[in-house]
Amino acid sequence: MKLTFFSAQPYDKVFFEEHNKQFGFNIDFFEVALTEKSVNLIQHSEAICVFVNDRVTQPVVELLAAKGIKIIALRCAGFNNVDLRAAAHANMRVVRVPAYSPHAVAEHAVAMIMTLNRKTHKAYNRIREQNFSLNGLMGFDLFEKTIGVVGTGNIGQVFCRLMLGFGCHVLAYDVKEDKGMLEAGVIYLPLEEVLSKADVLSLHCPLNEKTRYLIGDSTIKRMKKGAMLINTSRGGLINTISVIKALKSGKLGALGIDVYEQEESLFFRDLSEHIIEDDTITRLMSFHNVLITAHQGFFTQEAMDQIAETTLSNLKAFDSGEPLANEVKISS
Ligand code: NAD
């Protein structure tokens, strides 16, 4: 079977080519994102493989169907960028990688907390300038602080355990409680209570109609003054304009984001020679208490191995007419 990859970075090629040695697919790698225009790059493929910022909209699905595409393989967990209804209508299957090293993303969220709290990013630059002063670098002990977690699925659970390891109190909100988390010492509360008690709030739920702008004016109002907000999940969980307002007033004490609502025109590219037209991200970049990383939470060797292996196994199952264990359907 022939596969066409979109948004393929050099590291994708390295990992997929290595794992494909056992699968033997014929693969075309394209660095461009999937768009109505780039669909034309597909030649004699039955499958496409896409990533988080490829927008598989209804018109794109229709064009893919006309090209003979039978299956869309997401090499990520989130699937908010695929119009599942349009795919089902076109009789096109959709598969994803539901879990790949949840440690990668959870540990990145912890790294963001540690950086923002202990200001190691500033210390690194200061020391290089022979500035050994400590002014402005004071943090707080994480021990016995209250961490709020929204979403205790694969990643949220690892994150909770890491924070429990720091000696934090962990409060969580999820639409369903997890027994293992309760046994580990996590306390489930309604969202409003988690918001009002958390010193650090970390988002680990998916983006859908219910969670879009979960953090906006009304929810920020409920948060503790000076709380830290971490989002490694999806940019649309946060109303960025509300968050900027809260950072300016000091209501939010720090922000760490690995995802951004308008990230598809920025992330995974070197724009160092370009003028950034997005005034919202440049405003965020101007705050000393904001840390932005460009969707790198997943980016560990272990996760890349699992992503390549699961994606190719999903496609092998499809090619052999076997059941698709990682299929995404409208009700998912
Ligand atoms: P998961 O499906 O295992 O867990 C999601 C959890 O959120 C579940 O427990 C679910 O019940 C809960 N949830 C659903 N709706 C909710 C709501 N309205 N309010 C509160 N909780 C709700 O997913 P996961 O593997 O833990 O991934 C979480 C998110 O992390 C993904 O959706 C994806 O967007 C993001 N992610 C980011 C990266 C990255 O590189 N930054 C990598 C992988 C995943």
C-alpha cells in the first residue's frame, strides 16, 4: 500500500523510515501541510498520514475521496482537526495513536512549571552575561502547593502522579473519575472548586465543543490571584485574549503554553527571518512570566518510536482487512 505523509519534518522521516523496514509500505513524504491545494500531491495512495495542524475539513475530505484515499492516519492522539462526519460520509476510515508515552507530555508540563517557578530560563541568560545576581529569580516551594488538573486521562494521570511525588495536593476535575487516581490521593472536585483552590492549573482534557475556551473571563475570575496556568493540551482550550488581560492585571501569575489556538501558521517552522503578523502571540512573547514552547510536549525518542510503530500498525491492520483498534468514529 502507498502512503502519503503531510507536514512531514526531517525527524518524522527518520523514525518512520526506520520502523517501515518491518512494514514495507511505499511512502511519499511531503513537508507541506494538507490543504485543498496540496491534496494534488497525492499520487496513487490509499492512505494519508497527517499531524496536529493539518486541517482535514469537509472540502479536503471530498478532494481526498476523489483521489482514492480510503484511510486517514493521524500520527497524534488529538483528532479535533478532522471533520469526522465528512470522513464517515465519504466512507473514509480515521485512525490515530491514542497513547504514546504520556510521560513525554506530562514531564513537559512539569518542566514548564519548574521553569516558570524557578526562572531557570532567566538564570541561563544572566549567567552567560556574567550577571550573577539573584534579584527577580525567587520562586516558591512546590511542596504542599495545590495543583489543579483538568482531565485525568493518559497524560493527566501521569502528571498527577508526578505532582504527588513533589508532595503537592492534587485536585482534579474530569467528566469521569478514575479509581487509580483516587487511590493515589487525587481529590476530584467540581471545576469551580478546582479553579478557586489551585496554585497551579494544568489542562489535560481534549478540545471539543464543551471544552473550547474552558479558560476565559468567567473561569479566570474564579482562579486564585497569581495562579500559574499550564496548557500542553490544545490551544483552543484557552481564550488567549482573556488570558492576556489576566496577565496584564496580575490575576494570572504565570502562563506556560505548548499549544496555541493559531499555532498552525507558526509552529514547526523557522520564521526567524520573517515578520510575525500575529499580534496576539507577539504580545504573549513580551511577558517575562510567559513561557511558550512550539508543541514539543510529545517530542521524545520514546514517543516518536511509539507514534511510528502504532501509525504503521494501524495502516497494516487496514491493509489486511483486520479490525481497527485505534479507529476514531463520530461518537469518540
Ligand atoms: P485522554 O483521552 O487519555 O484523556 C482525556 C481526559 O479528559 C479523559 O479522562 C476525559 O474523560 C477527560 N475529559 C473529556 N472531556 C472533559 C471535560 N469536558 N472536562 C474535563 N475533562 C474532560 O487524552 P490524553 O492522551 O491524556 O491527552 C490529553 C490531550 O493532550 C489530548 O486531547 C491532546 O489534545 C493533548 N496532547 C498534546 C500533546 C503535545 O505534544 N502537547 C501530545 C499528545 C496529546
